[in-house]
Amino acid sequence: MPAPTTVEQTRAPFPVRLLNKCGTALEKIGIESTAPSAAELIDKAKRRCGLEDFGGGEFVEPLSRLLESCHREARLNVIGKMALRSDVVRILGNRLLLERDRRIYPEIAQQTIREPLFIVGLPRSGTTLLHILLAADPAHRAPLTWEVMSPSPPSSEDRQQRIQQASRNLAVLRWLAPTFESVHATGAELPQECVSLTSPTFMSDQFDTMYNVPSYRAWFFSQDLRPAYKFHRRSLQHLQFRQSAERWVLKAPAHMFAAPALLSIYPDARFVQIHRDPIEAVASVSSLVTILRQVFSDAVDPVQIGRDALTYWSQALKTFMRARDQLLPHRVCDLRYDDVRRDPIAAAGHVYEHFGWPFSPEVERQMNAVLAQQNSQTNGVHRYDAAYFRLEGMNGFAEYCERFGISPSASSQQEERAEAAA
């Protein structure tokens, strides 16, 4: 008999379950908290920061759509409602502070972002591990988790305090979702997905990952995402002002879906695309999303999550493949998940060889040290089963599989270590 999957093993702590049940009971008798409005949360962020200027109001419509979708569709529990308010106010506060910083330090706007490297590919394909390894090179700069959570001020002022706050936030997530660390390694000082840098525009797929928001999702998919990537660039300038390096090394599978917008803002971008069997990748990311959404809602549908993942990632691949076909071959380096998993250092070396970067013994030594540290901190095994999500209709990936010689596996149970340790 196969071992239970990680989703099946996931259960919130008893105090959290009790709190959410009390919230449900109150709702049944007509007592429920009012849904927050965009105006309410904007005003709260202004009061908290003592600032008024968001640098434009184009974020208000996306925020309003997100809040409405969360209220009507996400079926948030007590923890979810608290998290939504807290997260939105934090993000709004960061936007206010970033705008203030640009007035105080006009040199931020003069920062040039040259030939950034974006690591893409299907989720759960070793992108996190490769990102961590490449970030170990002193010539590279990657956004760290604490920087993304608290990017202001653009200096080392209160650095340790901001790191500690990020660590506390991550500790709360690990308490709320005890199995999450088996799926995806977290750490305040680890490189973070740079898609989070678009969150102050409220046009980011990170919200769709956390909450079931189909109307927001449909609206988001139809938008011109260039404003989000303009803000992404502003955020990189901000972080680069504090600490620069020869090049940015960035990572997020979701960049594939937004490739045209990304290239309009970063026309000299370079890419690493990691390839993995789509069935395994989609089953793994569906498991991750299910575990994460269960923190914020007691009504999570794994089958719907799997269906949405199939649609989104097949379209993301098609969009990226069209975009990369317009690029010269030397701007895209291909890797395979199995190679990254088998020999991560050799895979990183292949990236250096492809782009003509020097791969010195010192860089290799630092990568080995980071790899050993990540392996020592990995907790548990992530088990998932494509059948649990009823993954069907993989024809959306047929062209991709044929192009890169991938033979989809049978939908049997798989297991993997937390992705950061492949």
C-alpha cells in the first residue's frame, strides 16, 4: 500500500482548526466580518506609514478586483481573512515606502539593469535549486526573501531586524502548514522568486496561488502586464542601489506566461529553461498549491486546482516558446530536471559555459557549500499523485514534449525532496 501523499498528511494545528470552526459557526448564524474594501486598506496603509503618495493609482482596480474575488469566491476561513488584510496592508505600505525612497534617493532611478538572467520552466523542475546555486556567485545578485518582504530603506539600516521579522513570518507559515517545508524550502536569507516584486501592482499570479479567485484570475490573464514589469524593474533598481553586482539572477516559472511583457521591459534578458515531464511537474505544483490554500480556506478543491494548473502551465509554455523563438539561440540555455537533480553543480557549470561566464574553482566551492547547507536543512519528503488531482488532457503539452524529447510518465505516485534541495 503506498504511503499517504503530503496533501493527505497535511493538517493545521488544533488551535487553528478550532478558530476556523468558530468563525464558520458564527457565519451560519449570520455573524461574519465585513469584507475589506480597497479604500479601507489603502487608508490603513497610509496611516501606518505616515505617507500619502503611492506613485500613481493604477493599482486600485486590480486590488479592488482581488478583494471582491476573495470575498465572493475564495471562501476564506478566519486565518485567511486575517492574512489577506495583513498582506495587502504590508504590500501597500511597501509601495508607499518605495515611492518615498525614490524621492530621498534620486540615484535609484539612475540604476541600470543589464542583461538580467531569468530562470524559467515548469514549476517544481529544479528552478529554485539552480537559483540558489547561481546566487552563491559574488558576481550575481538575487532578491532575498527578507528584501522582498521589507525592501525599504534601500540601505543596510535595520537589516538584521528586517531579517528577523521575515524569519518570524516564515515560522508562522510553517506552523500553519506543518508539511510545507517538505515541499518547498523557505528561509529569510534565501533567494526569492522575483514575481513577488510585481505584487504592489496587484497584478501577480502569487494571489491566485494563495487563494481560489477565478474571476480575478480570468481578469488578470487578459491584462497587459507591462505595468507589472515596469514596477518589477523599479524594484530591482531599489535593491541594486543598496547592493550591486555584475548581473541579476532571477527566477519564477510564471515569467513564461508574461514573456512578451517581460521582454518589452528587459529587451536584453537571458534565460535558462529547465525541462521536466509535465505530468510530474503539474502534479507536484498542484500539491503545493493545495497545501498552501488549505491554510487560508477550509473548502479547497484539489481537482479544480489540477485542472487550472493544466490550463495555465500549458498556455505559459506555449507563450514562452513563441517568445523564445524570436530570440537568438545564445540567449537561452536549456537544462533537464533530471540533470539538475543528479548533479546540480555540473548543471550550473553548463549555464556558465553557455553564456561564457568564468566558472572559477572558488565559485564552485561556494556552490558546494550552499548545496551542503541546503541538503542539511531539508525536512521530509514531498509525496504526490497525479491521480489525486485527476490530471487528464495532457495534450496541451504535446508540442512541448515532442520538441524537447520528453516522454510523459504514467500518473503514478511520485516523491521528491523539498525543491530547494532537488
